[in-house]
Amino acid sequence: MHIKTIFREVEDLLEQASVPSPRRTAVWILCDIIECSPTHLISREGDQLEQNQIIRIREAAQRCSAQEPVQYVLGYTEFWGLRLRISPAVLIPRPETEQMIEVALESIEPGGASRVLDIGTGSGCIALSVKHALPTAQVTACDVSAPALQIARENAQKNGLDIRFIIADILSGDFLDKVGTGYDLVIANPPYVPDSERSQLPPMVRDYEPGIALFCGEDPLAYYRAIADKLGSGLLREGGMLVLETHVDYAASVSMLLQKEKDVSQIQIKSDLAGLSRFVLASYSEENHSVSGRT
Ligand code: GLN
């Protein structure tokens, strides 16, 4: 069978199953299994496939047609130019999160982030990208999930990035004992989908991605409250930056939550590429506090 024929078969199957971006998913499956780049696929469309390649392509296409995300089927994704191993133990990194890295890097002074903490690292996508962009920074990544940390560690190793990994729960009282204090930059994409929105999620997300990374229970601000709580205990150093990804409906509430914290200033909400309020930034400064005269 020729590449062109199986490509059509896979694309048709995915289209009939209403998989989003059927053509792109078909290209991804074929390129992975026949080991070629998307730009070379057309020039190879007349090539004959081996029987075992046909079997693997059809298996992958079947799994995708049942709404399993192609990143889990093939076991990897690309993020910030890095190749990351992905398993159902971790969330599939989203383009918005890639944008958060840009927002975070823009928010710091050159050389101003020598100690960085990524809370709830999952696949390690944020920590790895920051380390890649700021090679001299000391980057710490934590997560409550041991299987997620294992994937993140593997991704750091494969990409040659030196990151400190710690198992820690932001909702637990011993969080700061485990991860330490005085960070220049704290960045997080915590679980922010309220349980009540579970049924509205696409099956691809709801049925395959880890609930522990997505859902925040009934309180949409639960994880943000836990992070804000640690600011008064030294999570950030004087002048340090906090950069958070949020649910589009709750960016303003997260900003209000931070406004109530002592010594937090320069709170900003930034939009994602779709124009939706998605990121909240803030800086921590005890000096602001004394200047403004608040007690
Ligand atoms: N942005 C993810 C989604 O669309 C959720 C990520 C999160 O909960 N932090 O489902």
C-alpha cells in the first residue's frame, strides 16, 4: 500500500469520527510511524509501506478516532521547541501555556530570575522551557503526582536540562519546607476547571487527561488561594514575580485575590492569543507596602 492511500484512509476515518484537525492528526501519525518530517511527506506519497507500518498506522488512527488525544497515542508532543514525552499521567501542554512562558520572560529584568519555581509541573513543560530560555537560572519544579514527576524528570534528562524536582503539594502545610523560599520567579498553571464544568469539557479532555491536573473541586480559586497564602511566608523574594495561568472566567477573581494580599503590587491581567483573559502577573515587595502606608 502507498503512503498516499493510507493517508486518505486515516484522514477519512478521523474526519468521520469528528476528530478536530483530521488532516494535521493524520500527518502527525504517518510522519511518526514512517519517520519522516511533515515537509517530506508529500514527496514520499508514492512510497510503499511495510506491513508492520500499515498495522501501526491503523492502530493509531483507530485510537484517535475514539477521541484519544494523538499526543497520548504517539507518546510525545512539541512545546517551546522541545520534544516532550507525554503520558496520561500528565496534561498535554497547551499553546496558552507556551504563551505564559513568553509573558513570564518579558516580566523579569535581564538576569533577574536566578531562582525559579514551577508549581504543578506535570510534564515539566514550563520548568524545561524556562531553563532552556534562562540556562543559568536554578529551576525547581514540583508536583503532587509521583508519576508526573517521573515523566518531567525523563523530559529534563532527554533535553539535557538540569532541573531540581521535588514532590510537594501546594495545598499541604509543609509545602514551603519542601520547596524552600525566596524565589525570583514563581510560575504555575494549576488545576482550574471547577468540577461543575466537567460535563462541558470535550471527551478528548474529560475522558483522557488526568483529572488531578485539571479539576480544582468546587472552589475555582482553591490553588490560587494556596499560592497567595505562601507569599507572606517568603515564597517570593523582595521584588520577585508571580505569573499564573487562569481559567478565562476567573482571571479577574485571581487578580482580586492577590490585591487583598499584603505586599503584592503591579497586578496585571494579560490575554492569550484568542484575546481571552488568561494570565495574572504580580510582583511581591515589602517596600511598596511601607511606601503606600498600608499596615
Ligand atoms: N487549559 C486546560 C483546559 O483547557 C486546563 C488546564 C488547567 O486546569 N490548568 O482544559
